[in-house]
Amino acid sequence: KAGVTQTPRYLIKTRGQQVTLSCSPISGHRSVSWYQQTPGQGLQFLFEYFSETQRNKGNFPGRFSGRQFSNSRSEMNVSTLELGDSALYLCASSLDRTSGRNEQFFGPGTRLTVL
Amino acid sequence: AQSVSQHNHHVILSEAASLELGCNYSYGGTVNLFWYVQYPGQHLQLLLKYFSGDPLVKGIKGFEAEFIKSKFSFNLRKPSVQWSDTAEYFCAVTILYNFNKFYFGSGTKLNVKP
């Protein structure tokens, strides 16, 4: 089974621009979560999507948004980029078992650099 | 908001030394617990997980973790580390009624000297 894939792997943007990152979950996984990883901060939760709906949300400004498509693929968008948005953005997918015994599988991430 | 604390930010050990990384969480109810590892240049991958049952959980590569409910802790251990264990380790928690939102600690960087 193919793992979680993310595109692009690397991105360089300038302040004020916007960016869209893409994530394809493992086949059959309907829950997709996004995280921002920066040195010393660990993984900061952005949001989680399930069945095309945002089910959970972290504490990020409205410049960060996402969506999920009917095939469970997800995108996240950051508008009006700031220098502090430079980070590794990780996508994770899970099966969403009714038992609650969910584990997340991570993609390789998209390294975003804002100049 | 729930929190997960990893008090050791950076640990340096020599090969064959024993390892224990701390993880504490704040939620007082039912939890699922995880340890993930990120080797240099690689994806985050699951080391081990606890859902219920035996509080001593064994994972891959000789790692184990013990869930101590009274201490809100889930510490990671390995009796003898190898140079290849050099990586960043993250503890994560999900809580009752929302097992889809993962709360991660800030990570512990482990450097094993050959």
C-alpha cells in the first residue's frame, strides 16, 4: 500500500504571497490532519478533515485554511505569507476507527521557506 | 487545552547506555498514547502505541514504554541504545471523545555517540 504523499516537497515563496500544499492519504484513510513543525516547537496541530468537513481545528490564524475532497485528498492554503510561516508542513492520515484506536501515518512533509 | 510535556529537549548518550525519555500529559480521563520517531531526513514513524490493557508496551527496535496512569506519564525506554537510534522522538496523546485529534509534545532530540 502506498504511503501518505505530499506535494511539493520544497517550496520557496516571498512574504505576502500565498501557497497551496497537497496531501494524498493512504488508500482507505478518510481522516487527514495537518501539522506545522518548527525547531523547538514540535508539531503544532493545524486542522483535521474527515468526509470533506473540518472536524478539528488548532490555534492558527485564519490565513491558514484547508479543504478535503471526496477522494479524501486534502489541501492546505496559507495566504499572505509571513517569515514565521517557514516550516515543515506535515500531513497525516488515519483510518478513523469507531473503536477510537486510531494511529496516524505521516507523509514526508513540504518544506516551506518564506523570504 | 490538553498538553503534552517532554522535559528532555536534548539527550546525548554513548552507545550501550540505557535510555529513558519522559512524557507527561494533562488529561485526566481515558487516553491513547503514542511514541513517534523521526530519523534524520525521514518521515515520522510510529514506535509504539498504547490503547488499553498491559501498561507496559513493546514497540519496534527494542523500545518499550510504560503507562503510569497515576502519574499521567508514558515514558519511553531502551536498555541499550545504538548509534542508529539518533533521532527526534515525539510523544503524542489522544483523549476520550476525540480520538482523532493528536496532541504532540515538543520532541526530544537524541544523539548517540559511537
